[in-house]
Amino acid sequence: MFEQLGLIGCGLMGGSFALAMKQAGLVRRVIGYSKSPSTTEYARQLGVIDVEAPSALQAVSGADLIMLAVPVAATEATFKAIRHLVGGSTLIIDVGSTKRDVIDAARRVLGDNVGAFVPCHPITGREVSGVANADPSLYVGKQVILTPIERTHDSQIERATALWTALGCHVVRMSPQEHDAAFAAVSHLPHLIAFALMNSLASQKAGEAFMALAGPGFRDFSRIAASDPKMWRDILLANREEMANQMEHFQRALAEFDKLIAEGRGNDLERLINRASHARANWRKPGL
Amino acid sequence: MFEQLGLIGCGLMGGSFALAMKQAGLVRRVIGYSKSPSTTEYARQLGVIDVEAPSALQAVSGADLIMLAVPVAATEATFKAIRHLVGGSTLIIDVGSTKRDVIDAARRVLGDNVGAFVPCHPITGREVSGVANADPSLYVGKQVILTPIERTHDSQIERATALWTALGCHVVRMSPQEHDAAFAAVSHLPHLIAFALMNSLASQKAGEAFMALAGPGFRDFSRIAASDPKMWRDILLANREEMANQMEHFQRALAEFDKLIAEGRGNDLERLINRASHARANWRKPGL
């Protein structure tokens, strides 16, 4: 399907993508680049990429498919590094967890060629990172969200859709705004809350003693607080607008509880908890 | 060790306690009472109790051990129902998730006999409730927190400690205030937050569409939101003071994040997340 993949970022996400593409016979050759030359070299030794490129620009030279698998905050710099070799016929995709900021960067840097970029967010990952953990099955059976803009070429959307489908993914399409709102609500805000709860405990003298008494509820609730700090720094900054909006909804819901508790309104409080309990019990996520 | 257990509340916690006491050979006879006569009858049919009592008062008549396994909000009414048959030599224990309110009720109602009551909180439970799920191993290997007050008789504290130890529990002692603060921090506030997050989602038009995109992080974070509404209504009302205190700590931690995100201070934000991530990664709960 593709002659040459230019892979920028040979980490868990990028490395797994390259392996999956090769295994599916969807690409002939993979030229890879990572910020750290030792990572690029390691990726070649592992067979994740075929050729090491000394720069992002050289990685995309001659590619008909470009995959950006870099932290979202590095997107703009990456586009800048490669723009002189990006033509309208090259398909460019990414794996960023936020989409509006990535798209803004594409608009600013790619100019007339922005139509070649199809913003993608595959809903997958691991608790480990790095090319050593790259796994060709990382994407199989997962949702991939495409958030094209008006200027995105229909033909590129079709190619991106065909590519992910061939890798065994379920492609979902929505606007960048819907995407960022949804993930602010079900992922970014929960992470922020879990971080804040851990810091709230850590800031109290008795915090460690408190935590020694915690049970399985706490364990599950707080698990996401152990996530990668650099990655989450970028996400929280990139999606701050939608986060602020979701935070407002959350604080409103919290204030409702506060009020009923302060006024001792047991029946209304029970109704409120009942609503939450039902919403959670009725949530069924395929495959989870 | 005990001749007769008067069990008030034949649900999961009370029923499991009776079974465990019998299995360990720590009690000769169990007289049980539940608010619903059909529950009491069912408990006898299951062999959880030996004799059905038509009232709480009759359940404790002749008992040298009284176990209150009722919702915390029902504690005061239960003490009132039994006070005329409570003497200083009877050991009274409970399983309530909050302690200051339970102790206040005991002080108000038991008067001079308050020294016979040893407030207990076994850190155990199931997602299912009811006597049908009673299990003699529910308490094995679990922590039981005792929160005696100055007036609690030393001899009763010793008897309670010996009893729980004989059931395979690890007994921990702390003040009622410490207990309620700790559980506000690691259990009650996380539950409140999870309830509020679910309601925040449920209140948004796109909430269901958002949730359809949620992954394993959301699944774990929100699991406790499916908890029993009546039980949590009681806990949130009973422990409102410590909850308010913990909420203040949490909101302060959240505001710190908000500020750094709004000001785009990436390095400081990363440090803040790092602190949370470390606190969570270093938390090791034996047996979890």
C-alpha cells in the first residue's frame, strides 16, 4: 500500500506502528528518526525501522507516508523540521492525545499542504514506554479517532481510514473540538483529579499514615496518578480550554453534593448518589 | 470465649461476623435481629443465627457480646432500643465506617454504660450485600481499627482486641478523630469525587458519547461510583466535618494545578505531577 514510511519518534507508539505496518505488509521500507540517536539506532537493531535518519527532514525524504509519534508539545517543531519535503500527495498522520493544538500547529506550519495531514488519535497505550516495548499488536482491535478539518483532503481521509482499518482498528470520526471535549471529560480531568488527590494527601503531615489504611477502592481510583509526568504535562497544557470547561461541570456537580451534605438533606443526597451509581453501573465498554 | 452473641443487623457484615465467630468456636449461641423479619428468618435458615429475635432488645437479652452491624445512621436508634438491657459487663462492638458520630450516639444514649462499647471499623466488605452473601472468611487477614474513648473500659478494649485477633484480624488503635480524618481522605472523599464526576458526565448532552470513548483509566477511576447509595448517603452525612477538611486540602491541590496550567508553567506543572506520580508509585498496600 505504501512504499516508504517516514517515522518520526521511535517510541512505544511509533515503534509499534512501524512493526504493525510491516507485519501487515502495508509498507516496503521504514526510515526512522528519534530525537536521541541511540534510540534510533536501537530501533534499527530491533528491526523496528530499516534505515536510521540523522534528522526528521531526512526521515521523510521520499516517504509517501509520514507518522508523527512525538509528544504533542513537540508537534509544531516537528512540522517545521519537515515542511520543506512535505507535498500534497504524502499522507501525514499522528497519534497525539489532543487534537486542537496539533491541528493549530499544522495550520500554522504546513500552509497549503495542511490538507495532507489527517489528525489521528488511537485509543491505546501501555504503562511502559520506549521502543523496547514496541508491539505489533498494540493497535489491533482499538478505536482510532480521526479529526479532519475542512481543508483535509477527502482522498487522504480515505487513505488514513483504509490504513487503520487494515491494521485491525475501528475508525471513528469526529470534530477536533468534540474529541478534545470528550477526552477532557473521560481522561484528562480524571488524571488531573487523581494527581491533585495524591498531592493533597502528600501535603498533609498524616498523609502517609492515612494512606497506610487505604483499601482497594483507593488503589483503583488513584492508579492513573502514577502516569508519566512529561506526557501529562503536555496534555494538560495542550487541552487546557476543554479541561477548564469540564472542570466547571465537575465543580458544579461537587457543589451540589456539598450543599445537600451541609443541609443534611438525606433523601436528595441519596437521589444524587443513585444517579451516579446508575450512570457507572450502566456504562459498558466493549472489551473492558 | 462468649456464651451468647446478640447480633443486630443480619446483613453481609453482621452475618459474616456471626459465621466467623461460630466457625472459630468463639461463641455458643447467636440470637439475631434484623429490621426486616424475613431477613432474620432467612439468616436462621442459613444457619447464620440460631434464634430469631422479634426486637433488638430481645436479641441482646442475656448476651455477653453485642454486635451492631447496622447502617451508621441507625446507630442511635439501635442503642436506644437496647439500652435497658445493656450492663457494664456486656461487650458491645460495631462495624461502622465512621466513628465520631457512632461514639456521639453511644455517649448520648448509653450514659454510664458507654464504657462497655468499643467502637470498631473492620476494613473489609464486598460489592454485594445481604445475608445470602455472608462469608466466614470476610474478616480474615483484614485490619480492624479500634477507636476507644477515655471512658471506654480497658478490660473491654482487651476483650475486643482478643476477639478480632482470634478471627485473624490485625488490630490497629487510633482516636475517633484520626480515624474519621483518615477515611475522609482515602475513602470518603474519593467516593464523593467519583460520584460527582459521574454526575458531571450524566448532566452533559454529549455525556454518553464521551463515555463511549473512555478506556481502562476511566474504568478504574470511576469504579467506586457504583457503590451502594444508602450506605454512602449515611457515611457522607456522618463524616461531613472531616470531609469538609479533606475537601479543602483537595481543592487547594487542584487550584495549584489550575494556576500552573493557566500560566502555562510547564516545568512547575511537571514537578507537581511528578510529586503525585511518585506518591502513588511508592504507595504499597500489603495484600493489594
